[in-house]
Amino acid sequence: MRTRLALCLLGSAATVASAAAAAEAPFPADIHSVRFITTTAVRATPAGTGTRIGVIGKDARAAATAARPAGDGCAKRWIAIAPRGWACETSLVPSPDEPTVAAAISLHDDAVPEIGVYGAVHGPDAQVYATGAAIAAGEGRSVGGASSVRMLGLTAVAGARYWVTAMGLIAESSIWPMAPSSFHGEPLEGGGLAIAWAHAKAKPRGPVVLRAAPSAKAAVTGEVSARSHVTVREVSADGKWVRVTDSDWAARGDLRVAQTVAPPTGTGPDEKWFDVDLDEQILVAYEGARPVYATLVSTGKWDRRTPETIARVASKLRTADMTSTGVDTYSVGDVPWTMFYDNNFALHTSYWHDGFGDVRSHGCVNLAPRDARILYQWSSPDVPPGWIAVYGDAETPGSLVRVRSRAVPSPAFRGYAKQLHETSTASTSVATR
């Protein structure tokens, strides 16, 4: 009898719980998602003053998991969406369609990224116009400085073709189309980092000569083209030569060589992080102590040298505009797969040059398009499907980024990476007392 009574009570409790869940569901059962009718900020809490944790794009769909009453900056209800965050109901509509599906993440992704059509605006008289009527009236403004833009569309005005860009309408005759680099790095297997790229010291874009022995006097056995990746099989006793096949040697100075390094203190055993070697112009992605991807980059040149630091990815943006004013004025539009890690410094796509392996940037870490897309998807914080921006913080920390050099092999922690590091160090100290 007691068993039967217990079962009845359990059944009653389950019914109550089911009814409560149904009452809390934000939409009827035939509604499988909410579709965003405008680009929308996602908040950590159901309030307009809540911390912004990301941005979800127009027409993206997400599962709705809960609701809160109107107020706190929202004229309708606050809706909780999967996998996290809140959005005001005024920016979304219920949908019978399934939520947007996340793209597969793989360091082996060899698809050519579709980043769109870009061009460099040239000529001192290049003009940008707000509308076709402004073109007819001659009411344009100077583009000013070095600018590159993405084509959002094409239009014709008075028989002339114009690019539709985020800046406005620009004559096609004032734009030189760009061909983004096809270079890319390599996924690593087995936890090893025996990889290098050909980079002739005397002529970086020229081939690297191979020799039969570790000596400049040894017979030439062949050559490898610039930026070909090779396997490091052995390093000569004096460190000046590297054996790259069973019998071929290349001068160490003609290679960009990836080197295994220990993680920053406090790094988790499977934590995703980046190591940027300024001397070799190489980035290696790690999971704990295990290197998983390596590639050539371009960091800051001369007076715009990329600073040594240990920071964390603070924001990831599907595209970002980058501008500078003053002596070196420029505007770079719609930069794909951008990851800011230390104030204005970022890891990002460079679609305007193919100089990876050499210093080239204004201080950021430039990546080839395929590398940028892969590492953007792989790194933390994760980017939920349909989101066009996500922000890292102590609750959802971004991947560590260590930028180092021979001169500064152990840089200081900065930003919230410093705060998390100090908290972790203090906790470890207390635990070991």
C-alpha cells in the first residue's frame, strides 16, 4: 500500500511539474524558435542595462527557453534564448521553423572561405555618394586616406557603374579589385610541432635552396617554393641547418620554424589558446600543452610593432571596420573574423595583402582568410549559431593570446586575463597551504 501511495504521489508531483513547465513555456508547442527581425543585442540578464554578451543577426533563429515580464527597458516580454542570454520580444517573432544550426567546427576545414568581393579605393579625386540623386547633383565627398571596401551590390547611374558599400556609392572606376590570399596553415597531428615554412632570407618570395649536407658548400639537391611547409627532421649541431627530408638540408635562416613552448601558467589541460612568435611570424593554436594548428602571420612593422602581452580574446566579430586618423589615415571595411584581445589589437583576416610570414600590419596580427575563419570558429568564447558578435568575460572567458619574442619571452598578463590569472593564482596558493 505504501508503495502504491508513493507512486501516486510521484505521479501527482510529475503532473504538477509538467503543468508548471507548460505554464512557463514562452510560446505554444508548435513554435520551435524565435526569428530575429532586426540585429539585436543579447543581454546576460533580462534588463536593458544588463551586460551585453553578444549580438545576434537579423533572421537568425534561436530556441526560446523562458520569459520574463515587460519592463527594464523592454516594452514587451524578455525572452531567454538558447544557448544563453536574453532579448526583448520587440526584436523577434515566433516561428514554427527549427533554430539556426551551428556550422561544424574543424581545424581540417579546407573549404575556400566566401568572404565577398573587396577593392581598394584609389585616386585623390575618388568620391563617395549617399544616393543616386547625390551622384546626379554632384554632391559627393572625398573618400580620403587609404580605403578598402566590400561590394554589397552594384548599381548603374547615368550609364556608369557604382559599388554599393557601407560607406556609400563609389564609382567602379575608382576601385581596384582585390584578390585575397589563398595561403593557409596546417592542422597538427599527434601533438608534435615539427613544421616550418620556406622563407628565403635574401628574397622572401623566392625559392629556398636545398643541399646534400648541412653546409653552404654542399651540393645543391633542389629547391622548395616560398612558403611551402616542410617537416623539421633534424637540426644541425650548430643550429644553422635543418634537415627537411631524408637527405635534404635547408639553411635555418631560410625557414620560419614553429617551436613548441610551454603554456602560460594557470592554463587548463585542454584550454584553447594562441601563441604568437614575433621573431618567426608564426601563430600556433594549442589545446593545453598540445599544438593543434600552425600558420604564418603578419604582425606590426617598425614603429607599429605588435606589443608582447598575455591577454584574452575580449570580443569576436564576424566583421569589423578598422580606421585610423592622423599621419597614417586609412579605412578598412568589413574585416571578416576579427578577435580583439588587447584594447585595439586583434587577430583578424587580412584580405588586402599576401605577405604572411613578414611584418606588415599596423600592430594587429594579420591572418590569411582561411586561417582566420578556422581559428575564429575554434577559439573561445564560442559563437552560437546566428550570432554576429560575442564578448568574453570572467563568466565566459575568451582564449588566451600570448604574443612573445626573444627579447620578451614571458610577457605580462593584461586586461581581464590578468584578473583571472591573479584569482587563479590566489586560489591555488590557498589550496596548497
